[in-house]
Amino acid sequence: MNDIWPISFCNIVAKIIGRVMTNRLRPVLMSIISETHSAFLPDRIISDNILIAHEVIHYMNNNKKSKFSSMAIKLDMSKAYDRIEWMFLEAIMLKLGFCRMWVEWTMCLVPSVSYSFLVNGEPRGYMCPTRGIRQGDPLSPDLFLLCRDGHTCMLRDAEQ
């Protein structure tokens, strides 16, 4: 599947609505998203995570004789956009206190994608995905942040 290059032809109205929703959502995200998340947010530098990871590994290596066990987890986020469940996204938004109308507007934009296939220049059908968010949509990084923050909260709750 790495050889497929999706070409996005999106309705101009959907692009405008997505941009407007992004502009309204962005200020709210700064207060919702945990301080530990730095990707896709203004005034947060993603390269700080490299330093933090180095310090955590250094701490774990130097405290091997501690009575507490420790573990580091590296998550591969390369295909994460394609794996976001729409029901999870909707549940996270409602749990965070977004009004029902905002969630409905968002959920109208998310599943509005379909893919058609050309084989040797001939159309060979289409498919509609059942999960994932559209790459290239201005709203997608913000929706991804909401889901990622939800997963982080679930991991934190499981730890306790």
C-alpha cells in the first residue's frame, strides 16, 4: 500500500467549512491538549520531545537498582491518521465538552471521503472508508490531536 498516491479533489465548500472550523478550534485546543503534546500546535516545539526522550532513557539507565520497575514505549504513528475510529473521535469530542452541534458538523466532514481506482487509465470502482481522517484537510491535524490526547488519558488512567 505504500505505492498508492492519493490525489485529493475535495469540494470547495467542504474546504472552506474545514478552514473556518479549524480557525475556531485552534484556540480551544491550546487549553484542552496536554502540555506534553507538541506536534501541530503553535508555540510548542516538537524537537523538545527528543530531549525529553533522551533524559527519560538516561534516568532509566542510571536507576536500574531502584525497587521500582520502569518501561519505555515507542509508538509508531506513521499510519495513525488512517486508523482513527470515527466513533472514538465523536466520543472524545463529546467527553471534552464540545456542543452536540459542533460534533455533528465535524462528523459530517470526516466521513465525506470516497476513493476511486484507475487501473491502466480505466476506472475500476470506488470505496468509502469506515475510519481514518483525510490527510491534507486543515481540520485533520486538530482532530488527530484530540484523539491522541484521548489515548494518552486512557493510558494514564490504566496506569493508576
